[in-house]
Amino acid sequence: MKWTDTLDIAIALAEHHPDVDPQYVRFTDLHRWVMELPGFDDDANRSGEKILEAIQAAWIEEMD
């Protein structure tokens, strides 16, 4: 997975953190959790606020 795979990342985060409400996740934690996902293989510096917002929004959508 790469940073641009927002839906795949959101699904993986929902599976790995089922008890977390993504609406309240800090971007620093979100960044770390994405980096820790199995199969994630991208440069940590390639993410930014817009990408993290997109991942968070997709994760919120996935939880609904």
C-alpha cells in the first residue's frame, strides 16, 4: 500500500483498530498507525495533512 491508497488504508485501520473512533484520532497517531500496517510500503515523508484527512474521512465512512 502507498499513501494514495486511502480506501485500502482505511479498511486496514478499521480492522486493526476496531475500538477506535477515527473522528478523534490525532494525525500524529494516524500517521504512525498507517506506517505500522502490514503491507504498507511508502516513504513516511510522502504524507501530508491532505492525505491524512482523506484517510481519516475514508475510515469514518468505512465505520458507518
